[in-house]
Amino acid sequence: MLKGLKAFSLVLAKQYTSIGGQAVIEGVMMRSPNAFVVAVRKPNGEIRLRRDQWYGLSQKIPFFKKPFLRGIIMLFEAMANGILSLNYSANIALEEEMKAEALKKGKTLEEYEAEKKKSESIDWMTFFTIALSLTLGLGLFVFVPHASTEAINQIFKLGWSLDGYAFHLIDGCIKACIFVIYIKLIGYVPDIKRVFQYHGAEHKSIATFEAGEELSIENAKKYSKLHPRCGTSFIFFLLFISIIIFSGLFTALPIGEGLPNIPKHILAVVVKICFMIPIAGVSYEIIKFAGKHIEHPFCKALSAPGMMLQRLTTREPDDSQLEVALSSIKAVLFLEENYKLKEVKNKVLSLEEIDVHNLAMIEVSNSSLTDFLE
């Protein structure tokens, strides 16, 4: 009875956990404030758990926890963790295929194992991949929309200027269209479809924990595959806020004034790229606020477009996929409680990998939502 009242009160309060995750290949990564777990379904049906303590920049330097700055740090940490988790999940889920391919190319088993382990750690190649991803992303979502808007402007002689709102509104609409088309197209790839199912499983498992219910497959099934604090919603806010900020910035400041048309627009693109990082910080704060107050009409309206976009990036998971996602969050909670990670000031847990046959084999934690409130 008391447990039911507690769960009901949490639902009414609409509180959200500081635990978040990411779908990977045949698995789910979960990260709490102090623990980091990747759960992957192996070809033989077992679940491999990569368990580690999370000890990021915000733990080492408390200044990075400040509002607006924390969103920027979170973005880079999420990219690094995402690359590591994707590489790890690929190595586990596709191990036999990758090993056979490596041996076919003339590599020894020792060389294959060394390369596999290297891809599962954060090193200079990880940061190179992040830099390359950012470059491609900025090219696709900053340069291409800006150049396309100016091309439309010139072809149809519309008279849009950089210091007017029309240019940046169309620029933003093109960004949104590129994002939606990109997500829609990759959703047709069979492997990506499965990643989208694991994305839905991640949301359902987090929602089960936030409702104060036992982390079981039956409980998780009834929850939505959408979540107000999803990274997809973050991207929507990033696009939306960029329209507002760029419209105000270029209207208020004479950027590129007096320059020929092409150099002026090159400078405008450079300025936009420089502002994307602080805009990410602002977007992070907005999504946190909207997620906390999702029942407020304004926040509900603010979150609605991002929630609709999630329909493209999530699919209904099957029981096997839910089990993997629940294993990931269950393992994170166990690490937090068993090693008292909230209380320690340094790294006390070493990376370990274990295999479990099913969800029931993972130790139960007594942690609740109140221990991990945003």
C-alpha cells in the first residue's frame, strides 16, 4: 500500500531521474551521476555488462557543474561515451563476424584483440572521431542550410538580408528538414531499426524506475517509448534556439557589413559555428526545465515538437530488448549503492565485464528516484 502511494505521488510530481542512456548495437548504455554501464546482447543470448565508475570532468572540477556550462561539458562527454559504447557493443554483438573479417585480411588473433581493446577506450582517436563528427555535423546543419537559404534568396531575388528575420527563419526550417529526412532515411536500415527499438527500451526502463516500480519486463512494457529529456528533443531545442539567437544577433550586430556577398556569408557561417557550443548549453538548460515541469501547459507545448521527433528515433522494443535495457539501469543502480559512489571523492571502482543469463541474475538495489533526482 505504502509503495503504491509512493509511486503515485512520484507520478503526480512528474520528477525525473539524473540517469540517462543511449541505444547502441544490440544494447543500451546507461550512465548515472557516478556509474557507467553498457549492456549488450551476445550472439549466444547472454547479456554482457561492462561496468565502470563514472568520474568525469564535473566530478574533478565542480565549476563545470554550473548552469549553461554543464550542458556543453555534457555534450562532449556524451559524444565520447557514445563512441566508446558503440565500439564496445559492436565488438560484443558482432564479435565472430569481425574476428573472421580481421583474420581474412591477414591479421593475427593477437592483433585483432589488441585493436578491439583499443577501440573500447577513450584515447586520441576518440577525440579525433568527435572532432570529425562535429565538423561533419556543423557542415550539414550550419553550412548547408545557410548556403541553401542564400541560394534560394539569390535565385528567386527575394531580398533577404542577414540582418532580417526571414533569412534565419528559412535557414532554421531547412535545418529541421535535413534532420527529419536524415533520421527518416536511416530508419529504413535494418540495423538502425533495431537500435531505434533499443532506444525505446531505454526510455521505457527509465520510466519504470521513475514510477518507482520494480524493474521488470512486464512493468516496463506499459510505459511510453518517448521521454521529455531525450537527446532527440535536445536537438530540436538546439535548432529552435539557434533561429532565435541568430535572428537577434545578426539584427543587432553589423556582421560582415561592407564585405562582398560571398566573404560576408562565409564570416556569417563562422560566427554561427562559434555560437553553436553556447547554444547547446542554453538548449540543455531548457530541456532540463521543460522535463521537470512537463505538466505545465507552456512546457508541454515546448516539449511537444521534440516528443513528436522521437517517434522517428524510437520503435517499440520486444521483451528481449527490454531485458537488456533493464539490465543496464539495474546494474548502474547496484554500482551506485554497493560502492557508495555518491560519497567517494575519487575513482574507487575498476572496469569489469561480466556475463549474465537473464535480468534476475543482476543484484537488486534499494535505490529509489529520490536518490537520483534532477
